[in-house]
Amino acid sequence: ARDISLEKERRDDIQKSLDREREVGELKSRFVAMTSHEFRTPLTTIKQNVDMINYMLESSDKDAESKYGKFFTRINSEIGRVTTLMNDILLLGRIESGKVEIHKSPTDLQKLIEENILKITHGRADGRNVSFKVIGVNQPIQTDIQLMEQVMNNLISNALKYSDKTIDPEIVLSFESLSFVQIMIIDYGIGIPEKEQKNLFTTFYRATNVRNIQGSGLGLSIVKEFVLMHGGSIDLISDTNKGSTFIVKIPV
Ligand code: ADP
């Protein structure tokens, strides 16, 4: 016979703290979802009213665009920034609570990437572009198109954002392996300090060398979650002031 009351007490304590942690987690998710939603609604109203004032000004004053245009552009861009932040926070909350589902269908990744590049680079004031190369024979891959679009959108936008005034980024899509398709997003920008690379996929983490480049530190967390939902992987090779290469592998 053995007295196990101490062991049982310890097990009960662990269970209690686990329950408490889960409760706090749920409370946090609900709070984040509620506040993000509460921010988004007034932002939409503000945007509609700014657009309305802009429209009314332009119809009553022919020179309105030259006089006030830059103020409206600035307001709209800041509204856009906060809206994106709120959308990302809401999306992460949905991912964490398992509410984002994956719906795979045969996807032409070459077309998806070409369209994404065009969407991001079309009409850019700095005229920068992204070069794109396909290795091997393009074939449809089972992915969730919307999730993959977000993955590419984040990685391409980052490649441009963190490599201002350097050579244009490159993307290489490779069908060479039989078991996975590989997408490399290469830029020649500021790079990421080696010690910080392991933290990059954590929410709100931003490397110390970003200086005044705007961002929230949420994009890569979303990217990683979406890649993992596909059973894939994401790796990074980077050198400060030389550039970064993100390597995404999606199983075939
Ligand atoms: P954000 O760009 O909004 O800050 P992300 O989650 O997309 O958030 O990226 C997290 C951090 O990773 C960035 O703040 C930056 O420090 C670093 N990072 C991501 N992509 C690159 C890149 N291509 N070059 C250099 N640093 C990068």
C-alpha cells in the first residue's frame, strides 16, 4: 500500500492552473475580438465621411484636389493602416480559436504569384517591381487559394518594404521536388540580425533594425499559421544589410 494523496493533490493543482490559463486565454480572445471590432466600425464611418467631404469639395471647388488632396491622401492612408492592424488582430484571434478553416482546391501557384506581384507593384510611386522565375513544370497544387494569397501578399510586401532603394526582390517557384513545391522570396534589403531571427514568427515581434519602417509584427505570425495549416514549413536565411530569403515549402 502506498499513500498517493500528495501526488493527487499536486495533480489537482496542475489541473486547476490549466483551467485558469484556458479561462484567461478565452477572456483575452474575446476582449481582443471585441475591441478590434469596436475600432473597425468607427473607422469605416470616418472613412465614408472623409470620402464624402472630399467629393463635395471637389464638386464645388475646381482646385480642391491641388489644395486639399494631400491631406485626404494622408488621412486615408492612416485609416487604412489602423484598419489593416485591426483586421490582422481579428484574424489572429480567429486562427488561435480554430475558427479559420482550410478549403483546398487545385491551385495554379504561378498565376497566383503573378497576380499578387501585379497587385502589389502596380502604380507604385517608386516604380519598383519583383522579378519572378519558375523552375520545373508548373502543375496544380492543392492549396487554399485565399490563405495562399495572404501568405504571398505578406511576404512580397515585406520584401519590398524592407529593401527600399536596393535591387528589386526576386521570387523563385520550384516544382523540382516530387514531394513539395518550394517558393523562395529573396530580397537585398536590411536583413534580420541573427540573434532575433528565431523570434520573428511571434506575434508583435519586430527586429531592432527596422528603424522607422512601419509595421505591426503580425504578418509573419499569420503567414506561419497558414503555411502550417497546409502541412508546410517556412524557413529563413538572412544577413544584416545583405538581405533575406524566406523559403516556403508546401507538400504536394
Ligand atoms: P511587420 O512587417 O508589420 O513589422 P511582420 O510580421 O511581417 O510584421 O514581420 C515581423 C518582423 O520581421 C518585421 O518587423 C521585421 O523586423 C522582420 N522582417 C520581416 N520580413 C523582413 C524582410 N524581408 N527583411 C527584413 N526584415 C524583415
